[in-house]
Amino acid sequence: MSFELQVALRYLRAKRKQAVISIITVISIIGVTAGVAALVIAIAVNAGFRTVLQNKLLGAQPHITIQSKDGADISDFLNMTKKIESMDGVVAAAPAVYEFVMLIGARSRSPQGVFLKGMLPESEARMSALARNIVQGDYGKFNEDSIIVGRGLADSLGVQVGDDVDVISAETVSTPTGLKQRSSRFTLVAIFSSGLFDLDNSWAYVPLARAQWLKAIGPDVVPSIDGKLRDEDLDRAPEIAASVVEKLGKQQFDSTNWKELNRSIMNALKLERIVMFLTIGLIVLVAALNIVAMLTMMVLEKTRDIAILLSMGATAQQIRRIFVWQGVTIGVLGTFFGVVLGHLISFFADKYHLIHLAADVYTISYVPFRANFLDTVIIAAAAILISFLATLYPSAAAANLQPVEALRYE
């Protein structure tokens, strides 16, 4: 242990002539602890929302979607699907038909507008988390007359597994009595719960062929083909989608990806993260002001000691380092306690879902916490740096002390 650090630690442990210095020292440590803990918790909340929402969204939405540039349907879609699936970065692909329809439950004649997806069950099981999210019924029983709806939608329709559900499309069909809206009856075979309010309350899944009929398109065409990417390539979704379009033909095809579809919510979380860091970081700055006050008063109290050390041969640089070490030690202690406290609170709050939310407002039903290592390192480094900067003025004042002047009246 260096001479400077040894003296600094002794000064911190020693009893003070002025008790107020000890109080300010404790307050400084508590201030840094509170600031770091608050930052860890706030960033953990932000990271938790981002992680949970991203995982749930990616489990329900396609990572990339390919469609015709002019809005026309894609023909020979099965071969096109295989071609897309073989491209770099794409692990699965499946044809899909999307349409806004009205649903009517067997026990309720009140129609409800929902988003309908036509899909192939074996492909959808590889593409999304639908099969894993089934909470009632059996995904394996999905056939040409089946429909799967979200838990919230099932409740609002008043239907259970085994009940009939009528689907009414906006498209029309000619009948002997004139044009009528296309409609079809399905049997509810399963109910899913994704944890996302919008998805669970406004989405339904039917077989691809029935969705094609409801949308009034031929059995050999689909409006779009969805693709799934490797987990490590999710952030590269725009690049991979562009690459797929390039290989298929830029003149004929266009693409969207999950980042584009969810840009607003991801940007909001990113902005919130920055604002949290800046605003809650002010707590650490306040604690740093306490460190400045404590060290300044310490210099005044230890004037005689500093003069004696200088007279015995200690350099100004060594005196400076004594007080720098005191401030940094306070910062390190406060940071350590703050990191531990922040992680403990985040762990238990996430494990036991201590903070509940209105799912219809916030999409998920509780506040998730995800305290990760990199964020913690950045917060700890910032707190210790601020603590170090707070020592510069008091340590410089101590180093510039003149021994003769300090001892004149001793």
C-alpha cells in the first residue's frame, strides 16, 4: 500500500475534531450509493422493457417481410419461400395472408374487428412462438376449419375451445341474391397468450387457404412471405431484408422488417434511457458536491498535519494524491454499495413482479428489470470519475499550502 493511500485511509477512519466532517463523509457515501443504485434500477427498467417487448414482439411478428413492389400478389409462393429460406441469415420462411376482418362469437352476436393471419401451421410453428404460447386447446388439432385467437379476444367474444366463430371479410362474393360479404365459420381449437395486450386482444389465425378465399385471392398466390432470422442477426434485419430483395429483384419486390415496424417504440425507449441517465445522474453530482465540501473542510482541519508532512520532505504531488485517494475511496465505496443495492432491488422486483401495470396501457402487466453487466460498468465508471473530479480542487488547495504560513500560529 502506497504512503498516500495509507494516510488517506487513516484520515477517513480517524475521529474528527469537527464531527460535521464525519457526517458529511457518511452523507457523501450515502449520496453516491443512492445515485448509483437509482441509476442501476432506472437503466434496468429501461433494458427490461426493451428486452421483454423485443422478445415478445419478435416471437409474434416476422423478422422480415417480402412483398411485391406494385402491391400485386406473389405467385409460385412455395418455391419463392424455399428460395428465401435458403438465403444467408434466413432460418425460416413462410407464406402469409393478412387481412382486417370482423369476428362474431357463438355466444355473442356483437362483431369485433381483428387482424386475421392466414398461415401454414407447420411453417408458423418454426416462424413464431404461437405454438409455445398456447394456453388452452391443442395447436396440433389445427386444420382447415380451425381458428386460433388470443386470450383477451376469446374473453371479449365470449368463446371457449370448441365453440364456433364466424369471420366476416370486407371482400364480397356474388350470390343469386346479389353481392354479399365473404364469411366463413371456424371452430376454435386453441387460445394463445403472448403477454402483449394488442396481440392477445386483436389477432386471430386461420389456415392459409381459407384466408386466401376470404381475401378474394387465388389459391396459388399470397400477398407476402415472412422470414425469420438468427438471433445474432436480428439487429441486421434491414441489411438482410435488402439483400433478399436484391437477390429476388429490386424492380419487383420490396421489404419491411421488425425494426421499421417498431421504430417508434424502440426510439422512445432509447430516448428514455438517455433522459434517465442524465436526470438521475444528478444525484451522483450532488454527492460529488458533498465530497468537495468534505475534502475542503478536511484540508482546513489537517492544515498542521499537511505542513508537517511538507516539512518532513513530502512533495506537493504526494499531498495532492492523499486527498484524491480520500475522494476516490468515498466514490468507490458508494459505487460498490450502490451497485449491490441496485442489483438486489432489480432482481427481487423482477422475480416477484413487485410493480404491476395496466396491460391495456403499457402492453405488459408488470415492470420488468434487466440489470446487465455493461450498463453496470458504465454507471460505476461514471460515478468513480465524478468522484475523482470532485477531488481536484480540494487536493490542489492542499498541495499549494505553504508550511511556514500553516505553522506560524501553531
